[in-house]
Amino acid sequence: MKVVIKKYSHQKIERKWQKFWATQQIFKATADNHHPKYYALDMFAYPSGDGLHVGHPRGYTATDILARYHRMLGHNVMRPVGWDAFGLPAENYAIKIGQPPAKLTKANIVRFSKQVKSLGFAYDWNRELNTADPSYYKWTQWIFKILYDNGYAYQKEACVNWCPKDKTVLANEQVVDGCCYRCGAVVEQKNLKQWFFKITDFADELACHPDKLDWPESTKTGQKNWVGKSEGAEIEFKIKSEKSRIKVFTTRPDTLFGATYLVLAPEHPLIKRIVTKEQKHKIEKYIKDARLKSVLDRTVAKEKTGVFTGACAINPATESEIPIWVADYVVTDYGTGAIMAVPAHDDRDFEFATKHKLPITEVVESDQSKLPYVGHGKLINSGRFTGQSSQIAGADMAETFGGKITVQYKLHDWLVSRQRYWGAPIPIIHLADGGVRSVDVEELPIKLPTDVDFKPTGESPLALSKKFQSGVAKKYGKGARRELDTMDTFVCSSWYFLRYCDPHNATEFAGAESLKHWMPVDLYIGGSEHTNGHLLYARFIVKVLHKLGYINFNEPFLKLRHQGLILGTDGEKMSKSKGNVINPDEVIEVFGADALRMYEMFMGPFDQPLPWNTAGIEGVRRFLNRVWSLKPVAKAPETDRAIHKLIKKVTDDIEQMKFNTIVSSCMEFVNLAIDRGITKSALERLVMLLAPMTPHIAEEIYQKLGHKQSIFVSDWPKFDPKLLLEDSVTVAVQVNGRLRGTLSVSPTADEAEVEKLAIALPSLATHIEGKKVVKRHYVPGRIINLIVK
RNA sequence: GGGCGAGUGGUGGAAUGGUAUACACGAAGGACUUAAAAUCCUUUGCCGCAAGGCUUGUGGGUUCGACUCCCACCUCGCCCACCA
């Protein structure tokens, strides 16, 4: 059949339908109890000055496909959009060019909105939100307040991560390889008084993912490892000639008899008290050096260094004196910052003991010749415990020598205060008598002042505002002052999915009815880099709100998927410095939004990182031109049959998010349609199947076929299972497991009949001549394997 | 060091126990054109003139049959990491 391939004007039709959907409010979400609800969410964007990246549309398109598909299934769909507007990059850029971050952020949001709209996503713009808007951060502050009022937010002095370039503290989750996650500066450790959220109260819950959560296994184990639960014991060691004791944490209390020395982290407070005169100078120098080392240098150090304090402790089990050392292989922020070293049964202790000639005592029998042996076994040299199994004896031994069984987590409380301007002010008042309280709820929002120089100095820029403290003394008593730090932006983003349910509510963070209707999120798509940050924080906030009775669910995201990174054409991560960045605006200009959306789905499996290839998008655009050029004919039986298979395939693949094979199946179908023709009804169904992925061209063709309503209010096509069966099928014929020919038979042909036809095949002749079929294996409609001798 | 993935043509990939290399890109040849673009047709895993043989990182195993399942190893990617 002759089909003339014509190009379509994407500029014209894409703008046209975007406008149509907006004016018709096709994607406006209104709670409707008569249909199943479907809440589809992308991780909202940080509106940076660079604009949209080609990586953004990959995740957004996937969510969009599912949202539009569910709408066509008749479901009550919500697909909201918003902006994670507070944060360091906007502020740093603002400082650089000398403009207020509020102004810049506003301009960035305008730009992002325009770009996102040009991709034709099915967003409900009525629910658009912006975390830097007082009507939003009022409720971020309210969450801080109720956390504080219920004991989940507190202030303490602690050794914290400090970014010297951005001049602010950072959460543990924001330190990557010892560097600031934003600017890359080497992070320092400082003792500072800061605000924390008690995320550790929920450590066990966060480490566990109930069955109802359909999350990638890697994300679940990533979170579990980040929480890092270990069971063990705390054991106290008496210090010789000192009253105080050193408490250590160990997961192997069963090896107590083998503890031949103790090690303190360089930051340990007891060091000053126990160090002897002779060793004082050496220890002080070591501590100073350790503090100057970056976190990175300390964690990947090749050689273990350390210094003897001159002091000794008593091993409670052996009652012998053991030396106390200081070494930076022991970290201060895990366990008690002190360890009992058992060199015979721990790799690190063994390495250290060998280097510094410390005694090594074996207490677990091992069948391997070399030490250290870290496994379990029969205890030896262990007093009355000798002969017991190390696996069982631990708890008993700990208790016998005054220790207690405890649990340790790697997870730390979430440090949420920042000494920066562009964030939500912490709603706390410091009273004249040293007391602390949260602000009255009527006072919210505590607005971010504008009369400040927002350059970071290490102290919060809010200190420079004259207006910020006005009225505080009058309301809260003489000498009362507002807290000057702002909140980590991750606080803002840890509850935005709740606000989407009821974004204009002025009296609550979201109404109970709306939350009950829409939550939890049915599909959440975003980058896997948020595993141990945003996704953990969001689950924590939901669990707190649940515990305090504000919401009736304790997990926010039912189904989670991560989009793979789009790499440059060189296979490297896109970056300005490498010059391999693809600008989506230019791609849309040349090929259209539909082609970009489809190409990003066609590249390969959704969750895999894949390189960009400009020739690839040209191929997709060629395909769309071919779809555009299809003209209905009166009769096309083969295509009429094939469309049923396509409906099944596309439906199955959407459910499984196998977008790449949706595209290839549609290509195969269109190749057939061009060859054999297509009827109007098959063409209609084809464009309906394409509509979630390439909505503009689908809507245009649909309307051209004579429809007045949007394709997105039509019903998703159904297939007839009877038509999935073929009249005849090709059966592969194997002899002794090797392919020797094919047969075309009826799918209902029986085994004996197929064998008869197979043996008669000329291509089999040389392989079965003079031999006897001793066995056969037949898979109806697929393969027959003849075993001959 | 630990955890999680992944290794298939020149390239992105398809096939999750049943005809390996679908679909697309690229390449080569041809048609149309004064020419080019666009479009269409043909070829395209490797070796071989052919018959035929070989082929899913490597080696073994299970099976009538393995890219697919099992064991060991190698390589790459991501995440975590002196966590006691």
C-alpha cells in the first residue's frame, strides 16, 4: 500500500492542544469518590538558574504516561506540580549577581513553568505550590512548632559538619565523600549549638518497609543500611588511678577476654583527664593533626595512626591492665566514641596492634591458620566461659562484667538549622531567662525579613534585620529574641505531597478529608540520589504526624521508581564543564515535545542510565511522521487483527513501566499498517494507545478523525482475547536440540501431527536419515524437539 | 571492605526456560531528483565462495532445550564505607 510520508508541524499542534487542555481544565483534579483515586507525583523541581535539563523530562514523562493512562481508565487522577524554591544555589547565585534570591527564584519559576508547559505534562496547575511562599512555609513552620512542642525537635551543642565556603552547618546526609553536597568544599567539624529533629526515634520503623510498599529493593536496602542498626553491648572499663570509667560499644561482647587495649576517638572528652604528663605533648599534637584532616582523609587513610595516652584501664573480665590509646580510626559520632580492641578477632584492631606492637590474645577457636579470625566458634582463654559458643555467650558475658545489651544506629538525628538567609525561619523564641518556646500559632508565618544583607558570615543573616525582632519583646517579655537560623530546605520538601492534597487551605496544613481521599501517593518518581535524604525525611515527617494523630497513614509513597540518568553523547554524566549538556528547549524546537518524550522512553529501560543520541530522536520523529501520514482505508483485516495484540501489549507494558517496548511494538504495528493499510477504528485505537506518551499528535489525529471531545476523556481501548489467537503459527523444529527447520501449523495441531509434518521437512532429511525418534518434546505453537538415535 | 545492579551485533537495546540479535540508530548499495534534502526499496551478528560452522563477559553444572536457573570467577557502574 502506498503511503506518502509527510511531516507534521509540531509547533502548531503542540501549542494548540496545550492551550486547549488548559482552557478546558482537562487535568484539574477534583476529589471524586465514585472512581478509584490515583495520585501520581514527580519529585518536584528545584528551580535553578540553569533551567530544565533533559534529565527532568525522563521522570516526568513516565509519571505523565501513568497519569494519563489512569485518566483514560476512568480513574480520579491528581498530578500536581510545584517548586522546591528555598535553598543554597539560588542564594549563592543571588549573592554573586547582587540580587535578592526571592526575585531570582521568581524569575526561575517563570522560566521552568514555561519549559515544563512546553512538554505538555498533564499537571493540575490549580494546585501549584512554592515552598518559599509564606502561605506554604507557614505550615513548614507549624510542623517545626508541633515537633518542638511534642519533644521531636531540640537544640543541643554537638560536633557538626560545617561548610567553610557556604558558611553553614550541614546534615550528615548532605556530606558526600567529606564534601559539601552543594559547593564541594571540604567539610569541617565544629562544636556548635544547633537544632535537630529526633529522626532516630523512628530508626526501626524507617529501616523497615512494609509489604504494601512497592519500592526498588536497592532503595529499601539503601535506607536500611543508612539507618545501620547493630546489636551489641555497652561495657564499662575502669581507668587505673582515675575515678571515671570509659564506656565502649561492641557488637562482640563475647570477645571481651581478648580485649588487649582501648582506643578513644581524638574528640573523646576523657582524653584530657587521663593523659599522662610524658605523653601530653604527643597526644595534643595528634589530636590537632586529626582535626585538621578532612573527613575524607580520615576515612580512607591507608595506615592506622595513633598515640598512647600513658594511661591504663582494667579489663573487667581478665582484670589485667590494658593501655588506652587515641587513634582516628575510631570515630566520635558512632557508639560511645571509644572501643575495646580485640586484635585477634577484628581486622582493624589487628592491623593497629601489629603496627604498634600491642598484645594479641586469641579467645575464639578458629580453623584458619591466620589471624585475625572474625567469625564465631568455641571460646578459649575465656575463664569460666571457655568452651561455650561465642555466638551464645555474648549477652551473658556482658552482663557478668557489668555491661548491658544495647542497640546502636548509624543514623543520627537530623540537623535542621542553617546559618543562611534563603529558608524558612525557625519559629522559636529565646526568652530572657534562658528559656526556649515555640511561637504562638497565630503568629505564623514568621516572615523572612527583606531588610538584610544576605551574604553569609557564619551567623544567620537574619541577625542583621531590624524588623525581624520588632514586637517580640512586647509579646514574649523583655529580652525575648527570635531564633535567627532558618530551616534546611529538606524540611520544606518532606511534606509538600501533603499540601498538594489541599493547597489553598488557610487554617490547616491540609484538610483531613482531602488527605484521606488522596493520600498515600500511588506513584512517586524521582532520582535514586534521594534514597538517604528526601525519601527518609519524608517518611519520618509522615510518621511523626501519624504518631501525633494528624494523619491516618504512616507511609507516604506506595509505589516508588527511579529514573535512570541521561548521560551525554560521550557516555559521561552531563556537565557544563564537559560541554556535553543537551538543552531540551532546542530539542523541542527542532523535533517537538512528543518526539522528545517518546525518545526518552524509547532509549532503553526506564531505570537504567543511558547516553543521549541525537540520531535516535530523529528516528522517533520519523516514526511520528509515519503515524501522521496514515490515512484510513475501508478494509484492512491483518491490521484489524494486529491492533488487538497491540492493545494488550501496550496495556501490559504501561502497567510494568516498560516504556521502551511500548514504542517498539507501536513501530512494528505502524510498519504493518503502512504495508497493509489501516481502518479508521484501528487508527483511532492506535492514537489512543499513543496518547499517554505523545499526547499532542494523538489528540490532533483523534480530532481530525471527527471527535469533538478530548482523547483524554475517551475510554482506554479494550482488546478481544479471541482475536489474539492466530490462524496458523510457526513452530520451530529441533533435532537433538538444534534448530533444523520451521513449520507453519494450526495452533491447535496435536503433537503426533506436528511430528509427522516435521519429519517430512526436507531440511531435516540429512539429520534424521537412518535414525529413530526416541523421544520428543512439544510446546504447542512454539517448538518441537525430536531426539533421534 | 560491604550492599545493589549490569555485561547480548558497529551503537542504544529486545527476548526471564522454547526459532538469540525484535525495534531503532548507523553503514553499504539502489530508486526518485539537474542536484541535494526528504521519502521509498534491498542488504547488514561473526567466519566461509558455498555446504556448513560459530555466537549472549569467562569456566563449570542442571535440562530434551539456557541470554534466562544454579555454582565459581572476571569486568564495569551506582550507593554506602575505619560504624567497632
